[in-house]
Amino acid sequence: VQLQASGGGSVQPGGSLRLSCAASGSIVNINVMGWYRQSPGLQRELVAIVTSTGTTNYADFVKGRFTISRDNAKNTVHLQMNSLKPEDTAVYYCNANARVLGRGWTNYWGQGTQVTVSS
């Protein structure tokens, strides 16, 4: 499975960005899709996840500001980020727990997209 993320960039505090991630390959099914982020010197942390049935879970630090959504037919996941803060600056990684032909459930990661929030 390949995960292609897009939509990162630079924005001023209070601004918005929308991240997108498309999964491709010999996919049989995708269970959970989500976004994680990593800042320099820190561990990768969960931002938000969404199940195939639409159940979502958010990190406390993004609740009320970020919204995750998913298109199961297109194997895509999006992250709408509003009211961005400088502390949201990080590399954001797309993640998918997927089952592919000939293999069991496996965790996949995208290449990461940089989000910079600065005035």
C-alpha cells in the first residue's frame, strides 16, 4: 500500500490548511486511517483517526480545531486544520491499517508533509 499525502505548507497563526492522503495498491480493506505528527526532537504523536464506519478520535490538543474525514470508496482521508497555532508546526504523517492481497492486516505510513505555522 502506498500512501500519498498532500496539502502541507506554511500559514500564519489562526489560519487553515487541509491535508489529504490517498491510499493505493492491492487493497482489500482499510480499517483505521489517520494522521500523526512529529516535531523535531519529539516522538510521533496521534492527531486524529477515523474508522471505516466513521468513528473518530482526536488528540485533546486539536479537539474543536481539526476535523478528520474519510472517503471509503476512494481510500482517502482528509484533515481540515483550522485555528492553527505555532505549536502545530510538525511533519504530519498519514497512516492506514490495511489488508492487502496475500497479506494480513498491516500498518502503513505515508512520506510525511510539513506544516509550518508562523507569523
